[in-house]
Amino acid sequence: MKLSPWLSACVIAGSLAGGLVRAQPAAPPKGTPADHASAPSASAGAVTLRVALDAAWQRTVAARESDGQRRRAEAERSAAASLWAAPPALELSHRDDRLQRNAGKRETGIGVAVPLWLPGQRSARAGTADAAVAQAQAAEQVARLRLAAELREAAWQIAALQAEATQADAQAQALKQLATDVERRVRAGDLARADALAAEAEHLAASALQTDVRLRLQAARARWTLLTGLTAAPDLPDGAPANGAHASTESHPELQLARQSTALAHQRVDLMRRSRRDAPELSVGLRQDVSGRAEASQGSVVVGLRLPFGTDDRNRPLEAAALAELDVAQTHEQRLGERLDSDIVAAREAQRSAEVQLDAETARARLLRERAALLNKSFRAGETALPELLRALAAATHADSAAARQTAALGLARARLQQALGRLP
């Protein structure tokens, strides 16, 4: 029995589709943006993860919260630079004897009371404000890093689904041609009707898989658009990123935030200890006295000082709260460092595992394509039935799809390692 043209096309399509997806996913249908799981160059409609992160950041609630936190910290810094510890107060007073002797005696005063800084209190409050500003900046970096994690997951999900869609398109096209040619040969009497039914059933299954993959790809792209506001697909890097085998967590944004929180707690303890009493008040004013109806008025300058006491009833709760905040911040910093080290080790192991799995899937796909080619020759010689060849072609196609998905899985594993190291796109 001679080999028909569709059979050669099917074997070639399966081989080429598998090889192309591992190097670079094929472009999606015309009119849709292209995604590259590990493409060496971006398509015209692709954007880098850095651009996507900037776009997504402008859409998040966290960006507004970060701006508000930074403005509050800047306001605290401005307040610490003030000449007085609290807003000044205007004092007005008037006294007369109208309800007693009614001799025309009266006294009128006007003055200003200015709260004063306690020794070292102003510098302590300025240090607290500076620490709050640094904490706000660190918190923004942490929020951006968490957003980057979402974008990385979404981008590589699109890449994996694009690889599946490419393989599904190739398989559906090859099986459609197969079903058409088998039907023609059945009418010519070369093959049995059962072969035509089997070929058509395989084509319908491939079409259903193609539709399912495209629906999932569309949902992934919709999620990407919701996150970033962009319709352009992500342009993902090709190959392994910079080596992070000996990378340190010292510059990790989460660890930086924990350290800034600890520094802020230290500053608040210092501020509390330098504010063991309410601010003293210096008052300066003018007073006019009239001794009686026939007497002339007399003016005088009044200077006063009000010194509040600091008691344990006031200070103990404040000190306990400040020390508790410091203890929590220090413990969180220690546990966070341990968790980050553990996450990095796990991410490195996941990347190595993905690399091993990709090598295995690539070798498996190559072997199954070679097997399909051998069965093709056997079929030409009349030694192999069509169903067995169909199974071999399906296995080769599925192996190519698995290799393509594993390529995207390796890219995601590398992205997760970068995330664990605290590196932004």
C-alpha cells in the first residue's frame, strides 16, 4: 500500500509543530496579539513586563494607599520642623465686679499660649517622621513586588496556553486533512469505512480541544487586560536570567520594609521616652486694669509658664504599647529573613526540576516523532494498520504539546525564582 500525501503532511506537521513551539510559539490568528513563551524577539503588539508593571500599578488601590501613606509621613516631617510642639492658642479674659460691689473695677487680658518642645523631643519626632517616610517608600516597593508576582503568573499562563493553542491548531489541521483524504480513499475502495469513521472522530476530538484551549487563552488574556489595562501581550525573556545561585536577601523589598518598621518602632520608643509629660506652655499677653470708675486704666505685660506633670498612670500604657510594637517588629524581621531564605531554596529547586523535566519531555517528543516516522514507513509497506499509525501520530503530537508546556513551566519557574529574590521586572 502506498503512502498518501496527507500522511506525509501529518508526520511533517507534527514534527515541525513540536520543534517550533519549543523554540518560539507560533503567532496567534490574525487580529489577536501574540505571546511568546520563550521568544527571542517581541511581536509588534507585545510589551515588556516592566511597562506592564508600571501600567498595572497606576490601576491598583495599593498605589493610592502608598501615596496617602507617603503624604502622611511628609506631613509628620513638616510638623516636626515647627517651632512649637503644638498649635498656639489665643487667650482672652475679662473680669469685673458688676455683680458684687459694682464699683467699676474691671480687668481685661489678651495673650498667646505657645506649647514648647521638651528637651530632645523635637529631634526624636523628626527621627520618627524620617523613619515613617522610609517605611512608606519600602512599603511601596513591596506592593509593587506583589503586583509583579501576579503579572508574572498571568504572563506565563498566557505563554503556556499559547503553546497549547499552537499545538492544538497544528493537530486539528493535520487531522482535518487526514479525515478528508481517508474519506476520499474510502470512496475509491482503498480503505474501509471504519477507517473514515476513526479519522473523523479524531478530527472532532482535536477540534473540541482546540476550542477549549482558545477559550482558556481568551480568559487568560482578559485577566491580563484587567490587571494592566493593556491589550498587548507580554514579551517574556528568552533563556535563563542572571545567575542567582549566591544572591542575598539583604536587598529584598520585604526585608527592607521589615527593617524600616523596626527602625520606626525604635524611634517611637525614643519619642515616647522624651515625651513623658505634655508640652509646657509659655504664655505672653497684655492686661488692662481699672481700679474704679474714677480711676485711670493701667496696662501690664503678663508672662506665664504652665508645666504639666508626667505620672505613671499616663506613661506606663504608652511605654508598654511602644515596646510591644518594637518587639513585634523585631520578631517579624527575624522570621521574615528565615522565610525568604526558605522560599529562595524552594524556588531554585523548582527551577532545577523544571529544567530536568524539560530535557525529559524534549527527548520523549523526539523519540515519539521518530517512532511515528518508522510506523509511517511500515504503513507504506502495508505492515501497519491505520489506527495504530493514528495512535502513534497522536502520541507524538501530545508529547510535543507537553514539551511546549514544560518550556513555559521552566520560564515560570525562573520568574518565580526572580520573585523570591525580590527582583522587579
